[in-house]
Amino acid sequence: MRITNNMLVNNMINYISNSETRMSTYQRQMATGQKVSVPSDDPVVAARALKLRTDVSEIEQYQTNVKDAQSWTDITESTLGDMGNVIQRARELAVQGANGSNTPDDTQKIALEIGQLKTQLIHLGNTTYAGRYIFSGFSTDKPLLNDDGTFAINVNTYTNPSAPMVNREDIKFETGIGDNININVQGGDLFNIGGNASTVDKAGIAVGNALTFPVTIAAGNQNLHITVDGINDATHNFTITIPAASYANMAALTTAINGQIALVPGMPATPTVSAGAGTGTSGSNMLVFTSATLGNSSSVSIDNNQTTSTAGVALGLTLPVQIKGSSQKSSMIQDFDDFITALNSGNTSAVSGMITKMENDLSNVLRVRADIGARQNRLDLTSNRLDNNDTNFTKLMSDNEDVDMAATIMNLQNEENVYRASLSGGARIIQPSLVDFLK
């Protein structure tokens, strides 16, 4: 095969172009520090880079969540520490006020200081973090306490009698895949010594089978077995019999039921039945049973033990619970009010009794503070784990994407030498001309 000058020139141009392409690749890698600029450069590296970048982004978000959670728990712990100092000071004043040698002027001065301590407690109860009230459950835009120490909000909205009440309004931050941590303290747990932060009427709603009322109950053979708060004793577990009459309206039925409930001896918190006070599918046409107690298991269960029934009362139904809510003073603030009253009246015995109450309040604050401290420790451990993960995944991402700069410089220098040699060789190929042959 005859090698022509045209073939030599074309091959030379192709070789030089390929050399330039390789040199350009190394120049781009040096400029960007990245192995690939588009997925087609290396699909495997590109796919792995997307996964690792996602992992690193998730870790960074979890780190942000942990820092926010730490800030929330830090201000909560600080506030609880201030509360402990206030109550400790009130206890010292109780010891001082219980001294029978105090003059009326002395006790009045102590009462003034107790009043200021009470005000400080209320302000601490309304502490905010980033504009959010830390003790108000989900209602972070509203203060927990009014100026008089009554609860300003209903922090508990209870709809499931079988679920623990204390966990209803936990604010949880996600600090990992499937890893959530509660960062708030509920106002009722703190100010009511583990109770609810509102006086609540636990209203169970008995809904008829057809969800329509009035209910027609067969005369003389309708027994309703009622259990209050799930307690099986004579005062919480009883059966009432509907009198031998048909009740075509809710008012007559509720009057009859309430009349028999009132006859149950020794019931500490008598449940009541009302008509037209419920909410739900049947609107106001409901029988509402209210347990009138405050606690984790507040509920009313109704069992209809009639074999055949034309009544619209659900059989074997554990009734849901509604929070009606009313203004109630925090038990902690009430202790301070009682303390002030005892001081103003000069009741030394009552003042002496406040020592125990202040100790109980202080123990409760310390209990909650210990819980917050445990969560802070967990957040610290989580933060350390996330920092390690961030370092590890960032290194993996760097190993996958970043170029070895020393190797890249060496390869670039080699390609530059090849490019220069190609140009030099090309100059020798192109140099001969027809004139050189004619000489």
C-alpha cells in the first residue's frame, strides 16, 4: 500500500487531536479537582457520587436537627435550674416562717417575697426558645400560664383511652433514620406534678348503631353496665336499669340515667350523662358520659347486656375521650398561693406544712430536670456519632470523586510531552515539498 502525504497529514492531525483531548481532560481535572464532570465520563463513579452526596446531605440535616434539639434542651435545663432555685428559696422561707417567734411584720415581708417568687415561676413557665413556648406542648405559639397561675391552654387533646396521656404532645426531632428524640417538657408534667395541664372533663361519647337519635329503649329490659376509669370496684363499676318506660327524647333518657348514677354509694367522682354536648358524626344528637376525674385512665365504658336491643347504644364500647378543658391553677402555683395565705393569716402550722410541699415541688422539678439531662446526654452521643459519620462519608465521597493531584500532574506532564513530540514529528512530516524532490 502506497503511503501518501495526505495520509501522513491526516494521521498526524488525528494523533495530535487525541493527545490534546487527553491533555485537556487532565487540565480539567486539575482545575476542578473532580474525576468526572458529566456522568458519561465515568457512570460508575457518578452513580456512587450521587449516593454518597445524598448520605452526606442527610447527615448534615441530622446534625442541624441535633443542634436545634440541644439548644431547646439547654434552655429547658437552664429554666428548670432557675425553677429549682426559686422553690429552694421558698422552702428556706417556709422554714423561716414556721418559726413561732416571727412578728406579723416579719411574716408579711416573707409573704411579699413569696409573691415575687410565684411571679417568677409563672414567667419561667412561659419561657420561649426562638419564639416558641417550651412548656406548651404543641401550642408553641401560646403561653402555658396566665398571670394568676391558671393554665392558659389545653395542652392535652385526648382521643384514645388506651394510649398513655403523658406522651400525647411530645415534640420529637429526627436525629437519624428511625431515631427520634423527645425534646420538650409538658407543662402539666412539670407544674401539676405529673398530671395534666388542664382541668379536663373526660367525655366519652356513646354513639348509636345507626348514628341517629333520639334512642328508643325497650321498657324494663335495658341494663347498662358502666365502668368509670377502668376500675373494677363497687364505686367505679356498676349496672343501672332503665325504668319500665320508653324514652323518645334525649332529655328524658339522660335524666333517668343520671338519677340512677346518683344513687351509687361512695362514688368519689360521679360520672354524668348529658345530651346534645357531643361532637362527631351525629353532631349534637349524642349521649355524652363524663367521668369527672382527672388521670391517665379517665374514661367511661358502657356495656349493654340485653340479649336483644332496639336501643342505639353501642355494645361493649370503650368510649373515646374528649378534652373539654377549663381554667385550672397549677398545683405548684397553688402551693405558693396557699403559702401566702398561711403567712398572711399567721397560721404557723400551715406555714410549717409548706416545707413538705416545697420539697415535693422541688423533687418534681429535679425529676424532670434529670429526664432532660438524660436526653441531653443522648443528644451529645448522637452528635458525636453524626460527626464521625460526617467525617467518614465525606472521606468516602472525596475518595470517589476527587482526583489524585500528584498523579494528575504527572499524567498531564506526560501528555504535554507527547503533544510536543507529536508537533515536532508533524513538522518533520510536513516539511518535505516538491521543490526538495526537484533538487
